[in-house]
Amino acid sequence: MIGRPHPFSGDVMMAKTTPHDPMNPSHPFVRLASQYIEFEKLLQPGDHVLVGVSGGPDSLALLECLFSLRASLSLRDLTVLHFDHGLRGEESAKEKEFVRRVAQNKSLPFVSAEDDVRSFAAREGLSLEMAARTCRHRFFFQSMELLKGDRLALGHNANDQAEEVLLRLCRGTGPSGMAGMLPRSRRGIIRPLLFAQRRDILKFLRELGIPHAQDSSNEQIICQRNALRQRVLPLLEAHLHPQIVRTLERHTTLVREEESFWEQMLCSWFSCFAGRHGESRISVPVKDLQSQHVAFRKRFYRHVVREMTGSCSGIFRVHVEALDRWAMRSHSGRHMVLPNGVVAQKEGETLQFTLEEGFSGATFEAGPEPDVLMHGPGDYEAPALGVKVQLRWYRKGDAGPAWDTREGFHVHMDAQKVVWPLLIRRWQRGDRFKPLGLKGMKKLQDFFVDAKIPRRERPQVPLVCDGGKICWVVGHRLDDRVKVDPCTNEVLSVRVRQAFIEGDLS
């Protein structure tokens, strides 16, 4: 709500409170959770709430709050969900049994599942962190459907939010991404503890004598989030701002207010100028789009995708920028395929978006020199450059792809240093990169001159890029910012080889 003061902009546990009875449901922390739930309109009377409980402090504090507020919120049911990622052996099994007993002691239904996340990651070419999230959320949403749940409550807190914002910033998110995790999502996820810092939660559990499990992997620097938690945030607190977590939390609140304004503006414009034809087609006059600022157009494209698919998952800056370039310049009859099967097509003076099953990835047929987007491990073709790109992901120490090194060019990158999706394209005037082994940036044109690459051959040199940088000048030099180093845990292996034989893809 624009202009409405947010009541959780301070440190929630700084004020002194009177002694409290551990059995008293009106604990100050619980009351704050109740106020936050009401302010953000997270729950409605009669809701069946599924609570994701790992056994850690955040999820147990969440369960305790919702259990204490069950009557005052008029909740219909509470169900405990637990997912075992199969990554920590006996420790995982003990956590599952611990959560089951917690649910049993509260007479709450308990539903659990497990999966071999490591095998899933290898099979799908995902990082271990992303694979774990994918498997966990798949279980959560399947449970919502089977159990007819109204809301899925997760225990993310203000520290998690700060980490998320910093991660997104470092990966190159747009303005809307700086809103961080939302208190309430379109898919029914709610986060009732986003107002609280981790220390508040631990204090709450201590005062009520509630035990919790400790995930040993959280203490290891095995992913970017753990590095932020263990090293970066403490440094920021010590040297920049002692309340950096709260500052970032306030920042997300301000961004959400701005996003609320944009959403209202887009919905109003959409209703006036865009036409909706059933569930699978949206059209808009190109001239009306051309009259808008580029920032508006980019938000509009994301709005259309969200209207058609329910989410902007998989839609990144490179997608909307490529779509805008194409939509503003391409002639009638051309089309472009976005992730999740959304197809943009020019018909006369109208830009049409349709939802097509069977499309995957993103290809361009808008001109003679299309860019090719690559959303993850797999095989991709770049017809204009006459090459085929193969991406494979594996954990450092495991065997990589068995490629014949005599065929094509191949390199290894640190998968965590790459911002997805990747893009393969030709060089453009002004391109710069950081050649492997050099300290500074270098113009690609100067690099071509130094490498004695003839001018006529330069347009045919493929560039593998991500959302913010050139990662590899194919056949010549890797960018220093994506190199594999002793801290690398996940490796992205990339091979580019010739894909044309007499004009046909091989």
C-alpha cells in the first residue's frame, strides 16, 4: 500500500519487555508476528496453512507462532511439511524424526517426502542449491494441491532477505528484483517472519525453551549464500553499517511500494490498449508501445508473460532487451520464442503474444543475425554463426563430459560466476572483456588487433556472454571473471563446434 507507514522498520526486539510465561501465547514475538500477518494480509479466516518445517530455528519459530495464533486467526487447519534432500545421511534422518515428533506433540498432521537431490542435479544439469530448491518446492506445491492447502508458510527472515537482495544485486537483477522475497506470492507462499532478524528468532526460542536442529552444511562455504552469511554480511556490519540487515529490509519495503505503483499503472494501460483473446493470446498495437518509454515497455513485456503463465520465472534482462529490440524494429511475419512457450509475433501493426505448448528455450527468427539465448545445460544452435553450443554442468572433482578435444573449442567456467541465461552473439562496437590472466578490461577490437585476427573474420567470432559480461571469446580467450579457481565447487563445461554442412545443421 503506497504511502502507508510500515510498522516493522525498526529492530523488533530492541525494546525492553516484561518477563513472560513460556506457556503464554501472547509472547511479544508472537504478537509482532500477528501484527505483521495482519498488516501484509497474509492469512484469511478458514485458511488451511501448510508449514514447511526443516527442523531449524526459523521454521520452528514459524510453526510455534502459527500454532499459538491458530485460534485468533481462525485457521481451519495447520499441516507440517518436511522434505529430506538426501544430502546429509543420518543427520537428515534425525531431523525428519525430530520434526515428526514436534508435529505429533502439537497433534498436527505431518507429511514428508525425500528425493535424491544430488542425482537430480546431475541429471538436470543444475547446481546443488538450485536442485534442492526445485525438488523441495515441487513437493510443497504437490502437497498444496493434494491437501487442498490455501497457503504455504515458509520461515524466511530478515537476514535471509538481506542475503537474497545482495545475491540478486551481484547477479545483475533489475529494479523489481530488488524487492527481494515477497511476504505473499501469487502462488500462495507466505513469509510471516520476514520482519524478524535471526537473533530475534533465536532469542524467542531460548525464552520458550524450544529446541531446534542445526544444519551443519550452513556453516560451510559451499555456495554463494553461505559465503554471504558467513563472511560478507559480518564485514558489512563491522565496517559499513551495524544495522545493514535492517537497512536492506527497509529497502525491499520501499521497492515493493514502487512495484505496487508500477503494477497499478501497467494494469490500467493493459486494460486500455491491450486485447486479450482467451487464455492464450494477447495483442497490443506496436505504435502504442513505441510511444512509451523503454523502461515501461520492458515492464510491460514481463507483465504480459506473468499474465499468460502466472510467473516471470526464467525471464531475464537479456530476454526483455532482445524482445524490445526485435519488437521495435522487426517486420511483420517474424516471431520470437521466449522461455515457457510464450511466442511473440508481428502481424501488421500488432504485436501478438501466444502461449504455445511444445516450444522450449528461446529462438529468434526476426532477422539475419539473431542472438541465441541459452537457459541452462543442453545443446543449442546458432544458425547465423554456423555453430552448435553444448553446455554441461558437473561438480568439481567429478568426471566432466567426455568430449573429443580435437573437435571444436571448449572451456571450463565456474558455474557460480555465470549469470543465466547465457547468450551467443557476434561482437558489437564498444564490447569489452577481461582477458584471462590480465588485470584490467580490454576493448574487444583491440584484442582482435593484438591477436592478429583479420578484420573480415571478426564478425564470425562467436561470443558467449551472460547478462552482464562477455564470458568467452570463442577459440581465443576466456574472461578472467569466470575462470575456475581453488574455491570453485561447480563447473560449467562449454563446447562450441561447427554446426553447418552445406547449409544444413549437422
